[in-house]
Amino acid sequence: MKRLLIAGAIILAASLSAQAAKHHKRPADDATVWNKDSKDPNVGWHTENGMRVCSHDCDNPEIPGSGARCKNVTFMGMRMRECVTGSW
């Protein structure tokens, strides 16, 4: 009888945890897309006379107008930013 009660409790706990997992909401994507032109012509990417030009810190993907998609990631236990440019 004890074994039957223990087995029933284990099955009940497993079914409740499986049901809870179904209704768990995933966190929202924390990605930032830098697709708007910089308002300041001295910083970031902007359109000038129909051409894309950059001023100051152009190698940084996290500047306005770069078109990069950046998000927080964890790699080997360390939190960091990952930025992807070009076609995703």
C-alpha cells in the first residue's frame, strides 16, 4: 500500500510539473535593432546626399543606423552582448 501511495504521489507531481511547463511564458526577446539613422551628423550612420555615411565610431555595431541586431547572451557562464550585422 505504501508503494502505491508513493507511486501515485510521484505521478501526480510529474503531471503537475508537466502542466506548469506548458503554461510557462518565455521571456521577451531583448534584442535591439539599430536601424534608425542618427539624428546627430557627427555620430553614427546617416544618409547624406543619397549615400550612407558614418562619422565617429563606425566600427561599433551599437550606434544609430548601423543596422545591427544586438542581444544579451550567456556564453560559458558570462553575460555579454552579441551583435549581428548584414543579413540574418
